[in-house]
Amino acid sequence: MKTTNLFIAIIITSLFWACDNSDVPIPQTKPVETEDVDINDVFEMKWATRMNFEKEIVGSDQQQVFENNFICFGDLGDPATIFGFNINTGSKDWEYIYEGDDKANINNNYLYENILICVTGKRVFGFDLKSHTLAWELNLRDLNIRPSRGTIATNNIFYLAADFDFKHDSHTQHLMEFNIFTGDYRIVYSAKAIEYLIGISPPVHYNNGKQELLIFNEYPKFSEPPERSSQNMVAIDLHTTEVVWRCENISDFFSSNSLHPPIIYKNKVITGGDWSIYGFNADNGEKLWRYAFDYPWGIWATTNHLIHNDRLYVNNTIEDVTCLNPETGALIWNNPQGGPNCTDNMLYYEKEDLLVFTSWGYGSVMVLDALNGKTLHRERAYEYSQFNNDVVYDAESDMFFTSTYKHAIGFKVNRP
């Protein structure tokens, strides 16, 4: 959740290491200056609906679009709550409130077809968006498991990183694999803590035609201060669950990129580590390139990396939004004020070649030119309430949707 991400960012931004002893050549790191262009008609508000007239809402970071509904979520203190707002009118079409024993709110959610997978602090469940009913649920606390972040991989399977026996001698980090429609699961990887708490990121699925791999970051010293932490990259065979390759200590100083999976570009796997972005050979783990930013404090925590049309878009916890060549790691452009702490997903608007996303640090919806990085518009707030959750897009209506702490909002974006 956002409070956790901010805490992580504060810890890391207190560090200032200036040395770099990597044996991998570092590309030119000087930022490409860009000019802000504030044009009022770029952001076209279509509707805004108050979500709760009694209070503001801090819900799940991720939001979804399913058929004619914009899907968003209840407050931190509420039982698991899901809202469906009409994408054309903004009216609230339906609401679901969980009535079971677990009253914990939905922290994260993931959509595949009609099944919305929701993760609370105690359980994981599948919700059928057609019938508005539970499809399945698993109480993780009964298994002595504490859930972390997950992902729906390209093999159409849900993966969840989870702690078993957290903060105790037998603490083990599990990678759990779920059937999206039934909730049946198996554990495909486990790493037992030895001296320190251990962590892993959600995985990415990679199929090279001969073998299917799951690739993820591993943090053997997850409980240590950043300057004593470490980060490995691990690839396991999807079917045998055996480790195929492991790259130890991929970054020089401190670990990062724990909340999102790495990403695949052709035969490469790309991840963040320390203040750098790294590219590896996905077949054998060979380190291919590194782009090191010229500040040693921006980490890869809140935003997943985006690949589109042979370009890699990344955002750290400070203000930079950057475009790199995923083949070589070379800089294409950098906007030093693109938007700090972008929420989980930047969107590429193909119709206009724009990046559209929420900057939680600015409390704003940002619209950047994806080709040169220029800021075209920053929508700062609606009725004095800042934007705080992911932007999602519906191609049929050509509309975007997001929320403030008070309102669900539908809007269009126009290139000037």
C-alpha cells in the first residue's frame, strides 16, 4: 500500500553513495532536458462520482475496467468492498461487501477475463465480475501464510509471493501458483531464511520455445538495512520447479524492485536494482547491460516497467520518467520532472503516442509525449482532492478512468 511504499522511499532516499564499481559499462547518464507544456484541453473530464459521502477512501492501488464498469475498491478500514461504476455515466451500478469472518480490506487485485483476484492481509479470493459473487477463496492465515504482491503471468496463471511463518525461526518465502478460475494452488519455489528475513518479487513468465521459465528477484537479506542488503535474480523451470540459473548480487549496493516482476523483451529479462536498470540474458542469466542514473537514491518500488514498440519506460521514486533502449540500455530521453512515485502502471495510449498515468507524489494525472518525454499536461486535483490510484483505459469508449480520495472519475485525453 502507499504508506509502505513511502516508508521504503524515505529509507532509501536517506542514502547517498557516489561510488560505482560495476564491471559493466555504463551508458551516458546526463538527463535530456524537456519543456513542460501546460495545455488545458489535453485532459477532458467526462464525469466524476463521489464514492462515499461519509469519508475519503484509500483503496487498492490497482483499478480495473470490465465490460461497462470501472472497478474500484473500499477504504482501508472496510471489509473487502468492490464498486462498479458505469463507464459512460459514472453512476454506481453495483457494490459488493464481503460478509465472512475476514473483514480485512483489499490490498491488491488482478484481473483475468471475468475473474478478479483480490488479496487482503489474510486471504486471497477470486471474484466473478459477471455474477458479482465469490468464485473461490483461500484463508492464508489458517496456513500461517502472509501474502505479499502477485502477478498474472503471460501463461494465464496467477502467482503470489507469500511469507510462511513470518518473523519466526522457520520463516520461508513461498512462490504460490494459482488456477485463476478454481483457486487450486501449488508452491513452485521456497527459500528458507537463514540469518535474515528473506523476500522474493512476483515472477515473469518466459518461454524460449525449448523451456518455460519463471524469473524473479530474490532478497536473501530482506530485513537488513539497505546498505547491507543483496539482490539475486533466479530462474526456475515452470514444470519441474528446479533452479535453471541464478545470478548472485546483481546490484552493487542496495536491493530494489521487490513489488513488481521483472519484464521480458525478446530474449532479455530486465529489472531495477539499486539506482540502475539492468538487462540480462533470459536463457542463462548473463548480465548484458546496465543503465546507472546519476543519483544514488531513486529506487524501483512503486511503478512497474513498461515495454512498448522497442522502448522501455521506467519511473523511480523521485521525479524522473525515463525512456531507454531495451536492447542496449542506452538513453532515449529523460524527463527529470515527469512525476514522482507513479502508481503501479504507466499506460501507453497508442492512438496519440502518449504516456498517461497517476503520479502519487504529485497527486496528479500526468500526460507525457511518449516519443520525446515532454510533459503535455498535469491534472493536479479534482475539488481539492488529489489523484492517488492507477489510471485504466477502455478502448471501446476511448476513455480513461481513475480516482481521487473522494471521486471515481472518467476522462478523455487529447493530444494538442
